[in-house]
Amino acid sequence: MNRAEFEAELRRDGYDCCEVDIPPNEHRAAHTHGFDARLLILSGVFTIGYEDKQVHYRPGDTCSVAAGTMHEERTGPEGARYVAGRRSAAG
């Protein structure tokens, strides 16, 4: 899926859309969000940790994190840039 298709799908499903840049070697400790999130990685590597599992997302990869899901976020030495879709947990 390319960026235009991803953004169109987000809007169709009621998500707000924005582009996010995260600096290199960023670590965001375990937390939750009050919104559903969907991401399309544009550059770098973005790692999401769920309990005892780490998932690495690279350019072209997509992922979803449901509201209330406990997770950590990390970037590598290049940082990461992605398109983010956010939708109220009430949907």
C-alpha cells in the first residue's frame, strides 16, 4: 500500500492523519493512548514493545495499536518518520 492509499483508508475509517518525525535513539516508556492508532513507516526503524515482544517496523510497513494497549516505542540511530492515523477510542 502506498502513502496515498493509506491516507485515503485512514480518512474513510474516521482517522485524523498527520506525519510524525521521532528523533534518533528515542525511548518512550510503557504507556497507553486514549485513541486507536495506525501507522505507515516512511523512514527509519520504529520498534513497538508489547509485554515481552518487540516488533520492528521498517519503511513500507504498517501497524495498528488499539486504544488502551500497553506498549513502548523506540527508534534507532536514524530516528523514524511515519504517517499516523488517530481515531477516538469511541470510534
